[in-house]
Amino acid sequence: MLNNSYVKRVYDSLVLKNSNEKEFLQAALEILASLEPYVECHPEIEKNKVLERFVEPERFIQFRVAWVDDKGEVQVNRGYRVQYNSSIGPYKGGLRFHPSVNASIIKFLGLEQVLKNSLTSLPMGGGKGGSDFDPKGKTDHEIMSFCQAFMTELYRHIGEDTDVPAGDIGVGGREIGYLYGQYKRIQNKNVGVLTGKGIPFGGSLGRTEATGYGLCYFTEEALRVMRQDSFKNKTVVISGSGNVAIYACEKATSLGAKVVAMSDSNGYIYDENGIDLVIVKEIKEVKRGRIKEYISSVPTAKYQEGARGIWQIPCDIALPCATQNELDLEDAKSLAKNGVIAVCEGANMPSTLEASKYFIEHQVVYGPAKAANAGGVATSGLEMSQNSIRMSWSFEEVDKKLKEIMVQIFQNVYQTAISLGNPYDTVTGANIAGFDKIAKAMLSLGVY
Ligand code: NDP
Ligand code: 2IT
């Protein structure tokens, strides 16, 4: 996959140092491979060892999170924060609470975030964090205890101009509230140190919807430019049924599409009449239940065990919005066989390297995660701006800015891809467009 000797050297050394970090190496390989043409035109990158510095996080923090469950038993989890790159602004990126979280997951997400945040055009560096804590089956009191314990260590590493965390898998409005409450209690400060906050205490209207809506704005623009087409009358399959999936479903439907399937980690539902999102929201946002429960309300819909099968469903547009590596080469082939025209990623790195390569080679309109799902962090950036000026903007103002940002991201990625000779290669387009600003900043800031 690598041809340039400098890039190969950087990757080989990364493999030596991080041999057990599969997801991190996967993200790094994709990015480094895309940067080869850039490095060849910019000898200053090799001369100043910019790639070596770019792949190495500025800081990696791992900590113990001890808390007491409802039975009075002490529980111990592992907490993380990677402060990856601050060359263009304060570290910014979400927190993930999921049993699968480890150093590899946090570092892949952090590295992706650096380029994603650069693409938003807002002044935000990249970071990511989280814990192997499993929120499933925990009481509200246990969630609060865990969040308070987590922040009791994290608070010393973050700040409104230093590092601003937000949500990701397993971290939504409820968790951000508890985390922010604990930060305020310890620091005695009301500042925009977290985003995704509740509206009464400094949150931005539109942040809840932003990733899913932004994904659809990106996809709509890509369809318009690359195929003179739109969401109208299209059949859409969306994996996941969390924050990103729900608001992608809402916007795709309002743009005239019919969403026929959604999933969680246990299985997927298929509703040929179009998913009734009111029911999904009730199950997921209110009851915190399982997607399977949908068929009790809609008996004509079908439930299938196993999340993976969702990619066998014929659709025009696929929006993977669950997790990393949820769509492999076989899934990509079956989507293409069934006539998919666009695959845009709400989740981070949902497609394997082979799957994304397949989409590009088969001229599917492909929106790689760091471009297509950047609407969430972009709106977090807008929340930071509102907190700094101690003002709040209307939903319409925020949504309008989000749309402009997503259109600009698509244009930047697409123009970069065209300049490199393949308009469908949005992976190279996104990586180079994001990296260019980081590299220029790092070169200007002196060696660090
Ligand atoms: P949520 O926790 O709200 O929802 C996650 C969804 O994905 C759930 O339906 C969950 O099912 C499913 N899921 C999680 N892990 C797995 C797994 N291992 N296998 C199958 N399904 C799984 O998270 P979000 O919606 O916030 O995040 C979804 C994706 O979007 C992630 O990749 C995240 O990094 C990315 N993202 C999120 C942004 C945000 O603003 N929230 C911004 C940009 C990207 P179950 O309930 O069964 O676990
Ligand atoms: O992956 C992501 O971009 C997020 N989880 C959102 C990060 C943020 O800071 O809003």
C-alpha cells in the first residue's frame, strides 16, 4: 500500500512501537498512504520530520477511575485522554464509554479527529478520550457516580482554552451534564470546558442534531455535485440507532428519502414503509431500550438478530452510523451489487480499508468519516464560540452555519481529490486537505 520510502519508514516505525494497536495502525496506514503525493511535492515535510511528529500524540493520559456501584461495591475502570495535536487550536474531541475502549481505539479516534477538526475550518486541535466503562444496565445513579469519578481526574488536564471534550458512543446529554457538574464543583468556574451541554447551562441549540444533520448535508451536496441527484425518493439504510443514526434518519427523511432499516449491536429492524422515528426516539432516547422493541409497535416491520446483516438490504444510500469496522469488503460488494450510489460515514472508520478502497474503485459516492461526520465537532466549535462571547444563537442560525460548513468541507475534499486526478478518491482528498493546514502550522510553530 505504501510506495514512498519516507512514508514507509514512518509507518514501519509506528508498527514497531504500537504492534498490538490494530485500529490505530489501520487509521494511520490509510492516512499515511494518502499523504504520499503531498510529501513528494513538499520536501520540507521530510526535512523537518513533520510526519514523525504528526503521528505521535503530544500527550497520552491514562488513569484509574474508582467508583462505588449501587450495591456498595467498589468498581475500577480505566480512563483515557489523548491530546493529539494542538497546532491549530485547543485539543477538541469526544469521550467514549464502551467496554471495547483501549489505547488503540482512543489513538485511532484522536488521529482522525486532528484531520477532521482541521477540515471544519474552525481553530480546533484534536483529542479524544473515554473509558472501558459499560453504561449498559447501569442505573442513573451509577452513571452519575462514574461520571463524577471520571471528572475528578480528568479536570486537571482540560480547560476551555486547553482541551474541550464532548460526547461520543455512550456519552450523551445526560453524561455531559454529570461531567460538567463535577467540573464546576471542583473548579468553581462556569466556562465552556465541555460541549454538548444542556441548553439551560451553556449548550448550543442544534448540537444534538448536528452530526446526523451534517452527514445528510454533506451527502446531499455530494449527490448534487457528483451525480446531479439528491435524497429525494431514495431508499436509505442506516446502521446504529444512537445519536448520529437518529438525526441522520430525521434529516434524510425530511429531504425526501425513505429510511428502511436501523440497528443496534444485537440486530436490525427492517420497515419497508419507512422507519417511524417517533417510535425509535421513544425506545432509544426515553426508555434506553433495544431496537428490537420497534416490532412491538410496528408489527409489519421485521427484526433480524445480528447487526451485520443490515448491509444485505438493497438501498440507494447507506449511512453507517454505529462503530468502527462495521462494514467490510463483503458488505461493500453486496451494497454495490444491490445498486448503492452513495455511502457516507456517520460513524468513525466504519468501513475497513478494503471496503473503502472498493467504493472508490467502483465510483460509489463515498463520504469518509472525517469529512462526512465533521458536523458534530463543527457545531461543538460553534458552542465554544457562543460560550466565549456569552451569547446563544437560535437553532436556525446554528443550523445554517452547520450547512455552510458541510458544503465547504465537501467542496474542499472534492476539489483536492480532483487536483490529484481522481474525483472519487475522497479519502485522499480529505486526508490531504486536512493535513495541509496542520503541516503549515507545525512548520511555523518551530520544532515541538
Ligand atoms: P451512541 O452511543 O448514541 O450510539 C451508538 C450506536 O451504535 C448504538 O446504536 C449502538 O448499539 C451502536 N454500536 C455501538 N457499538 C457497536 C458495536 N460494537 N457493534 C454494533 N453496534 C454498535 O453513539 P453515537 O451515535 O454518538 O456514535 C455513533 C458513531 O458516530 C461512533 O462511531 C462515533 O464515534 C461517531 N460520531 C459521533 C459523533 C457525535 O457527535 N456523537 C460525532 C462524529 C462521529 P448498542 O446500543 O447496542 O451499543
Ligand atoms: O467523533 C467526533 O467528532 C465526536 N465524537 C464529536 C467531538 C466533539 O468534540 O464534538
